Amino acid sequence: VTVDFIVDPDGKVINAYARMASRSEFEAQAVEAVAKWKFQPGRRAGRDVHTHLQVPVVFALNAHY
């Protein structure tokens, strides 16, 4: 799942959504996980600014027999 979002000047994730996913079943969980992350905000001209990012979230499934 590729999650698209904005990091605000406080380093919080806002407006996160699943931009692309190989399986739609994973979209909500990926967005929920990324929304909890904290970032160092982007800077421009010495000031913290809103920053647009995209990150891949990879799920690995283990088969149990």
C-alpha cells in the first residue's frame, strides 16, 4: 500500500490516504499505522513547513499449516 499524506509543522501526519494498493483489504490498516507516526517536519527558509510525502507499507503474510 502506498500511503500519501502531509506532515504538518509539528511533525504530525494529516490527510493520510491509500494512494495505491495491491490488495484493498490492507488499505485501512496501512493508513491507520502511518497516521500514528511522528516526523521531523520539513524546513524552508529556516521555518517548519507542511511537507507532502508518500511511503510504501509492505505486508508480509506467513502461511501456517
